[in-house]
Amino acid sequence: MSHTVALILWALLALELKHFLCDFVLQTEYQVRTKGIYGHFGGFIHSGLHIIGTIPALIILGASVKAMAIVLAAEFVIHYHADWMKIAVDKRTKWGMDDQRYWILFGLDQLIHQLTYIGILSTMASGLLA
């Protein structure tokens, strides 16, 4: 395995661990209750924790300060809006956890986050932000 591939895999592991921690361990009831209110501080806190958690992955990849700033800003915007949209749809539809559509919506939200991580890794690996 090449050194570059190894770094990408370590960075992916860092992103996956931070995702678990930020979405399932560190997320408070306040964040859950308020991140569906557009512009509310609870959503900013939640998305902010995510971008802080992304920093170790970017360090592993040797990102410059400029690259970090761009990646973190993009991730913040994507994460914030994906979560907000999921909650907005959930509130409007009131599907509930017994409805398969709720789980499809939940899965779509998680897919958007995972695709964001793939975007981060491929952008960094391509050298676009060098």
C-alpha cells in the first residue's frame, strides 16, 4: 500500500470516528431540538463540532491552513443544511420512526454526510487546494 493511500485511509478513519462522536455521542438534546430552526445557534454548535472534529483528518492529509479553511467552511455549510433539511421534512411529514420513509430520510441525511467525507478526501488527494 502506498503512503498516500495509507494517509487517506487514516483520514477516513478519523472522519468516521468524529462522525460517530459528533452525531451520536456529543450531540445534546438542545442541538437536536434546535438545529431544525434555521439560523438557530444549536445547529451552529452541532455543525461547528463536526468541523472541529474534521481538523485531525486534515492534519493527517497535510492540508495547508488555506485548504483547511476552505474544506471546513464547505463542510459546515453542507452539514448544517443537510441536518436542517432533514428536520424540516420530518416536521412537515410527521412520518415517525415506525414509517419506512422516516428511515429513508435519516439514511439520506447520513449518506450526504458520508459523501461529504468522500469529497473532502478526493479534493485533498487531488491537490486542488494545495
